[in-house]
Amino acid sequence: MVFIYRKAPFLKTENMFKHWKIILFSTGMTLYILGLFTNVVADPDLWGYLAFGRLFWESKHFPYHDVFSYIPTKELWVYHEWLTGVIFYPVYKWTGETGLQLLRYAIILMTVGLVFFTAEKRGSKPIPTIIILFLTVNALTYGYSPVRAQVFTYLFFSLSIYILERCKKEQTFTLLWWLLPVHLIWCNVHGGFLAGLGIICLYAIGEGLTGNRFLPYVRILIFSALVTLINPYGVYYWIYMFQAVGMPRPDILEWMSIPMALTAGKYFGPGILFIAIFLISFLLMIRYQKRSATDILVLIVTAYLGFKHIRHSILFFLIFGVYMPVVFSDFLHTLGHDIEKMKRPPWLLKSLSTALILVFTFLIGSSFSKFIVSSSFDLRVPSPYYPAGAMEWIKNHHWKGNVLPNFDWGEFIIWECYPDCRVAMDGRFETVYKEDDHREYFDFLMGRNDWGRFLNKYPHGMVLIRSSSKTDALMRSHPDWQLVYEDTGCSLFLPKMKGSAR
């Protein structure tokens, strides 16, 4: 027995206690995350992935040309999320909503796990890591609506940071080659792979400024960029990416800047949280004695991207979760020395630790109870978020034809009604439609001047828009259209001749 005890260090009391702490922390954090990320309202983009996946698996050829719209579209449909659709469709077909939600939860847990392990690799202490991690996961929640291709970008971004940090700390640059398969998969599931190339570039610049080896990062950046050419579209993928990156999207909420979103009363919680976490990062970095050019550069660039487009703030939050624990550890260490100098009673720190444990226990319990109570593996399309009543009207009346929809409903109509119905515009946006049509469509949707141009330009058979909107009021007074269905969320219009026939 003594021999076994000596040969198995995990059986020693101190190691067993350490392992139990890891198990308890991992279990608690998992339960907390499951509750925190419980969301059953399907994201509008999900239906676009599933529609592409169905088309891919059921057709004999790769879908290079759009078939879902009736207005003129781009000659080549470069769908940067094509592999997401190819993966999601069979998962949904064979396991239903539960399978997609399980996949989402697994990706979230892997992403948070990578953030934790990377922070630990940088030398953070457990308690500061846990505190920062709780802040991080709360900030991440709005980026994980069920179920979007962005979850792959957040996972691969975190994995890239983990690999880069290991190489930086251990100076083992052969690990960088793992970034090639990462980018090969990443570029085919989501266009966010540009963030991966960008982070490699920032590490190369940062290490060069610090006087460390930077050529291995430059080399892997070149090879990672080249490997992204392995996709169904070849070099045309990059042509599309160059066009898409600089394209303005003023009418799409998640592409707003933080000030614009707050002014419009949108994303108030994430916007305020971004500002708070940015200020925390800034104040902690000022006090930190071991800050490096790489860390500062990455923080500044990701903070700028998050400030410019609220959808990119998730990347900054992930960096916060990776970088700040070691900085916070240093802050607490300094604070501990100051408390000792002030000769505070020893029970004070123990009381604070106990209070912290109780707070975390309460948070974990309340969060997981939400997961248990709600149907956490459902995917719902509730009204007024979706036009559920109008879709029922369309099916009951066996209506077929062209639909001019609200932007967020286009992909849902594609999934539910194709090939009986085609749409004028949907969330695939710049991947399919021409820029002139974007502008005219949103002029119509927002009821701006010349709003009728898009309405008169194409052969729309139906208009399905949000009720109580400016365009809804304009359509109600239009001489050639009549309202045939309405509820609290949507209004459905048909040309007067067709409407009277029904």
C-alpha cells in the first residue's frame, strides 16, 4: 500500500484536496454557465444555415447560386458559413432542437474552459481567475443566441489565444502549426477567421516591439492565410471578404457602435458592461508592473473593435478573461501587503473569503435553477419575435409566391416555405444581395423618403412587416395594397386584387 501511495501522487492528502477543489469549481462553473446561457428563442440566422444545409444534402451540386430570392442576386453566392449549415442540418434532422442546443452548450463550455486554462497558463492565481471568469461569462451571454455560426469564431479565437500564449510562455514555436487546421475549419464555418489572422499579426508585432522572437508568428500568419484558400470558392472567398469588411451596415443593430446602440436604446446592458469592463481593464493595467507590448496592443485593438461594432465586443470580453486574471492577481497581492501593513485582524480575510464563497454558491444555485425550470433544449419562434400568426395564415390559405419580409424574418420564411415562397431580402445580406438593393430595401423597411421605390421595383406578391412600424402605417394607406392579417407583432399585406380574391 505504501508503494502504491508513493507511486500515485494523486492519492496524497494535499493532492486529493487539490483535485476535489478543481472538481468542485468545474462542476459549479458548469452549472452556472448552463443556467446563464439558457436561451430557447431561435436566432433568425439559424434558419438560413438549416436552409443551406438542406439544399446541400438534398441537391446533387454545391449551391453556388442563390435559389431563395426572386430579386437579382450576385452571380456567385459566397456563403462564408456554408460548413455551419452542412453541420447543423443533419444534427437538427436526426436529433432535433435538443441536438443543436447540446452542441451550443458544449461549444460554450469549451470556450470558457480555454479562457480559464489560458489565464492559468499565464500564471494567474485561482481566486482572481474565478472572479474575472464570472465577470467574463456574464459579459459573453448576449453573443450566444441559439444557434449562430459565431459560436465557432469564439471557440477558435479562444483556442488560438491558448496556442499563442503557450508558445509565448514556453518558447515552443512548433505548437504554432496547430493554428493551420484551426484556420482551415474556421474559415469554412464562419468569416470571423479574420480575427484569428489578426490576433497572430498582433502577437507578431507585439513580440517584435518587445525584442522577442517574432518571425515564427509571421511565418505561421502567412501559412494560416494561405490555408484559408482551401474552401469551395477559392480566391473569390477573399474577394468577398475584402468587400464585406468595409461594407457599411447602419441599419443592422449588432453592427452599431457602442455610442450609437446606447443612443438608440439598444443593447443597453451589453453596452454598459463593455464600458465597465474596459475601465476595469484600463485601471488594472495601469497598476500592473509586468505589462507587455503584446498585451497592451491586443487589448487596445480588441477594445476598439468592440467599441466600433457591438458584435465584436465578445472578442474583447474573451481577451479580458484571458489577460486580466494575472493582472488582478498582482493587484490582490499588492492589496494583501497593504492590509498586512495596516495590521487588519486575520479573521477579516477569512470572512471575506467565506462571503465570496457564499455569493458564488448563491449565483450558481440561482443560475442552474433557471436551467432546470426552463425547457433548456427547446428552440422557439414566439410572437412577436417571429411572425408565427402570419405563417399560420399563409399555410392555411395555401398561399404561394414572392414575399417582401421584415429583415429578421426572411431566413425563417426560406426555411418554412421554400420552394413555395421566395423572399426579397433576408439576413444573408451581403453574401447574396447587391448593395443598391440593400439601401433601397432598408429605405422601404424604415419608411424613409422614397420608401416606395423598392416596393414598386420588383414583383412582390406579399408584404410581411412589423405592426405599428412607420412602414406599416404607410402600407395601410397605400392604394394598391390591403391588409389581410394582423396581430401584435406583424402585418400582412396583399395586392388589392389578390386580396379580394381571397
